[in-house]
Amino acid sequence: MLMFEGEITHIKVPPNKAEYERDLEIWIDETSNEFEITLDLNTFQKNGFQVGDKLTIKIEKQADFDSLARDFFKENQ
């Protein structure tokens, strides 16, 4: 699991999606990178996101090894 602290640096409206979505640009100090995520408008409004808000981003990697093994053997038949 990875955890990063970030800050919303910019909020924008995707072209032709003003009534449905908002894009958030988030700066991650630890990696010196900025990334963008798109949220549906209800989630955006419910959480009241604003420029300057601090966020904790948690990334979990889960692997289904049984599925990977089945796919591997299926491809090699």
C-alpha cells in the first residue's frame, strides 16, 4: 500500500461535461508530480473540494494470483 499527501492546486470543468464532472489537479510533494482525477459532480459537491484542500491518497495493489495463473496457462496452450 502507498500513501501520499497531496494538495488540490486547480479545479476545472471538462469540456462539454460541465453538468456532470469536475477535474481536480493534485500536487504530490513526495514525488514532485501533479496528477489529475475526474470526479462526478455529485461526489465533488458532496465533499466540497476547493483549491488548497489537503488530501491523503491511498493506493492499494491487489493481485488475484489464481486468475493470473489461469490466464498464463491459457495463453501458453
